[in-house]
Amino acid sequence: MNREIVQTNDSSSTLYVPGLEQHYHSMHGAMQESMHVFIDAGFRLFESTDKPVHILEIGFGTALNALLTYFEAKKLNLKVDYTALEKYPLSMDEMLLLNYGSLLDTKEAKRILTDLHQIKWEEKIEVTDFFSLRKFETDIKTYSTKEEYDLIYFDAFAPSAQPDLWTLEVFEHMYASLKPGGTLVTYCVKGDVRRTMKAAGFEVEKIPGPPGKREMARARKA
């Protein structure tokens, strides 16, 4: 997959795929979008739990969501078991061009970002004593597991670019992968996407979106 590094409006970097005419993150701000959609609207729902939070990410990409989750877990004193799916992994050359470590302004951020990209695939790796990661080089259509998750970050490309990842079959698969009461968050709030989520069994709500986007979707398994 041909990709180009570009800078978004909050100075954080993202990738652009000319063949799909898609960016990995919002051009209004990659980091602020990830914080709003996945951390504020998703992960912080679990800030009072005393149990490990099991997360499934659809679209590992730049590892920005995982990196921000790591630091939020550290701040909240939470333990995270993180599983990520990515069919088209970044090369190390591409990873080295990402500026998230510099923006977070810590040596730890640069080291953790590198670790997230370099660890072996399909093995559960203890990145630290509170954050484990297991990556699979696949997508949700072919991913099979008996594990149940508390939270799903659904960060696939837009339905216009990857319609096969926004189908009833995919959402039924994710619904089945969630624990009762589990949550799915995504930036996409299109009417047909919400109707498909509801058809899969989700309770769906529209909530305020990140800068540049009026709304986003949060779905719950009853």
C-alpha cells in the first residue's frame, strides 16, 4: 500500500493513501481526534474499574490509539490487555517519520511507540507491567477468537473506501466479541452505519464529535 506522511492541523502526523484517497486520521488533528473518539468517549468509561480492560482495535495503523491508551492507563492506574488488527502494517521507515513521541515530549513516548510497532505478531507481549499487546496481521472479517472484550476501537477507513468492513456481518461479529455491557466507539455516524449497528443488536447513540466533525457514534451491547 502506497502511503505518504502528512501533517494535520494540530501538528501531529498521519498517513495519506492516494489509492483510496483516505487519511489515517482527521486532517483537523490526528492526535486530538484519537483522544476525543477513542480515549474520552471510550476508554475513560472504565476509569473506575478495578479489573483489566480488554480492548480490541480494528485498524492498528500508526499505533496512535494504542499509544494514547497506554499513557491514559498509566495516569488512571489501569491495567490494559490490548489486541489490534492490521492488514497492512507500517514499515519501520514510516514509523520513524511519525512525530507522536516528540509531541508528547517524553523519551518514554518515543520508546513505547517503537515497541508497539516492533513487537512480534500474534504473540501476547507484556510491554509494561500494566499494558500488554497482541497484534494480528489481518482484518476483522477473518479474525476469530473466543476472547470477549470490554471495548472496541473501530478505526477502519471510511465506508466509502472500505465498504466491506461496515457490513451487518462485521458488526454482528464485533457484537459477539463484546462482553455484555461492552462498548464500541467509532468516528463514523452515517445513518446507514447506525442502522447496521442496530440491526446487529447494538444500542447506538450519537455524541459530540472531535474538531471538524459534529458527531460520532458510540454503541453498546445490552
